[in-house]
Amino acid sequence: GVTSIGSSAFSDCSSLTSITIPNGVTSIGSSAFSDCSSLTSITIPDSVTSIGSSAFKYTAYYKDTKNWENNVLYIGNHLIEANYILSGDYTIKEGIKCIAMLAFYNCSSLTSITIPDSVTTIGANAFYSCSSLKSITIPDSVTSIGDYSFYDCKSLTSVTISDSVTRIGWDAFNACPSLKYVFYPGSSTDWDNINISNNNSPLTSAVIHYNATDHTHSITTQHPSSEGMEGSIEDVCPVCGFVNSSETLVYVNDYITAVDTKNVALDSSDNTLTLDISASKDLNEAIIEMDGYTLSATPNSDCGFIGTGSTVQVTDSNGTQVAEYTLVVRGDVNGDSVCDVLDCMLIELAQNHNTALDGVYLAAGDLTENGEISVEDFSAVVNKALTA
């Protein structure tokens, strides 16, 4: 009845070529088979629920690139190690039972991880220093979160913990300064019964969103609260603080909110509203009227069109004007509301110093945003004219 294999038990056994760990073994210690340079065949039973760090490191199996799947090494139903270059979103294979200790250590470019319901064990330090990881969902199959599992995950803002979890290890969520929200399907009483070890203050200080039996999940809408700042429409539960971010917005003096911050910018210093859209689009396609205020636009005095140089007025419910902005439509250099060959000609003249562009007209033509007109701006305006 062997139930565990100790740390470094078979380390440096250079002639060992295969190993079959018997059913009934529950743990494999750190470096248990490390540096077994001839070890090419490894069988691990599902009874194993704990695998230490570097347990199979530098074996022939480990070094064989054919055994790695997209920078992740699996052995049977066990996830052994992820290469630190793993990036973006990653989904662990279905059927995996155990995530080894330090499996995703220092995968600093990993932004999200999907853990399947088959996983029952998350090893200690499993996601240590995954500094770009933003959120994590612990599936119902997991009952214990290992020590230091998510230590130093600086970007982690939310975690969903199933009500099957009974223990959260030492420092599991320590050094997670961005952690704000915990989503928990159980009640507050269930949460209080979890054995949460020391040094987990980011977790215990976060806003806990319990299930609907504790309170009605009501919603209010918040918007970015500082002039000129970007943010999101946030559906916020005033009881538990649950946030469901939806449309990305830019705040404009309480009244105008841009649909898409990639395409709209406000400069409070010179009261300009810049739209990076096809100049042929209607102004109102890019702006939302909010909170009882009304938008109207006065055509550019030079050409009578609503384009670069036009003014955008904001009036309240009494018809009183409360703000005014000068419109910039990027690519529309002459202010006639479209980006066409005339704009390309003006850019070319400005590039060759035969004429000058300044103010909002320079902003409209300076698509590279370096403060001057260049051949790159000419190419960009040509491309915009072709697609407008």
C-alpha cells in the first residue's frame, strides 16, 4: 500500500526508462523524478491528487517537445507545467484532474484561464505571479485552493469561488492589490464556514456577492464620473457591489457620452470633440444624448456642412445651452463632412509646405497624431477616403 512518493525519491536515476505509479498513490513529491534523463514513459493514476514542483522536470519525457501541447505539459489526466511564455486566454483540457504545484508559475502574459469541472485539485503556487490574469472561476469540483495559489496576481480583479470549496490556503490571494469582487453562489453563512487561512486580506476585504437568498440583486447604472475620463457603463448592485460592465464610454461634462472610446476623444483644453469615424456618417450615429440634454450641430461657416470646424451645442431640458464643442472629424480636412480627394490634395499641399493647416484642421489631417503633416498622414487620408 504505497500512498505517496517522497520528494527527490528517484531524482537523477539516469537509467530509468519508464514508471507506472500504482493506483492508490495520492501524492508525488517535488523533484521526485527530476533529471531522470532516460525516462520516456510515465503513467500516473487518477488517485494522485497532489504533484509537487519539478516532479518530472528534465526527464526525457519533459524534454520531448511532442509531449507539450501549446506550451503546456500534460501526463495522463494531470497538468504538470506550463511554459512561462504562455499568453492570452487558455482553456485547460477536459478530463484533467489535478493541476500540479507551480504549474503556471510566472506565466506573466496569461490573461485568462478556464478550469474545467473535472479538476479537483489546484496545487500550491499553481498560478503564482500570473501578473496579467484578470479573473478566475473555481469550478464546483474543487474543494480546496492550495497555499499561494494566486499569490502576486497583480491584475486579478474578480474571483468566482464555488460553494464546494471548504478551504483556502495560506497566502492564496495575497499580493493581489486589484482584487475587488468575489462571486459566491452560497450564502454569507456558508462563506463564513470556509476555512480561510492567514494572509488573504485582499480576498476577505473584497466585496462578496452572495446568492439571491441573501438579498435582491438590484441594479443601478453608473457612468464615468470625471470630465474627460474614459470608463464603462456599470450595472452595480448597491447591496453587494456586483459590477457588470457593458458599453465602454467617455465622460463629457455629464451630457455627452461617446459610444466607443477608440473612436472619440474630448480635449477639455480647447473644447474639441474628435470623431474618428467615416466622415460620411451622421453625427448622431457616434454620440448618445443623455440625461435630458439635447445635442445639436451648427454647420461649418466656411462650407455649410456639418464636419470639421462645426460646433456642437448641448442644451438642457429648458432649452438653455450649457456647453459647446468644436467638431473634428479625422480625415475631413476641408470640413465638408466627407473624406475624399479634396482632403488628400490639402494634405499633399501641407506636406509640401505649399499651404498650412492649423487648429482643428491640422487635427483632422494629422492622423499619425505627431503634431505635423507627413507622408504617413497622406497615405492614411487616402485609405480613409477609399473606405468612406
